[in-house]
Amino acid sequence: MSVEIVTKEDLQHLRLQLINDLKDFVVQVKSEIASPSLEGMKTKHVRKILDCSYNKVQALRIAGKLRCNKVGGTLYFNKQDVQKLLQEGYDKK
């Protein structure tokens, strides 16, 4: 069994490495929050694009035709789902 001695310099190096890793992680999380990778649109934008009511957007969401993520009370709809609905056409009623 071999014994390794850990020096203060080793611990200091480990501490600095951990701090740098944490800083990088925090920056990454903040950038994801600032510009969400949701690639989504708010309900208002979806309504304008689809030219429909709030209730129609809600019905499409419930039917599973529009996927969304809720962030703090705001729904963000998947852009690809909106584009797919536009290409396929849908009943505005």
C-alpha cells in the first residue's frame, strides 16, 4: 500500500481548479437563462403567426400539436411545431 502526501500547494491548486470550474458552470447556466435554448415563442407571437385566438392556441397545446415549456408562468411554444402547423394547414375555428 503506497502513501501519497497531499501538500498545501496541491490543495490550493485543487481549490483554484474547482473555483474555475464553478465559474464556468455559472456562466453557462446564466447564458442559457438569458437566451433560452427553448427556441420558443410566447403565446402572443404564436397567436399572431397562426392568426388565431388564445383559446385555439390552448386547444392545440392540449391536443399535443403544439409542445411548450412553462418558465415562471410564461409558456414558450416550440418553433418547429408552429412551422409544422403552418405547412400542414389547420382549422382556425
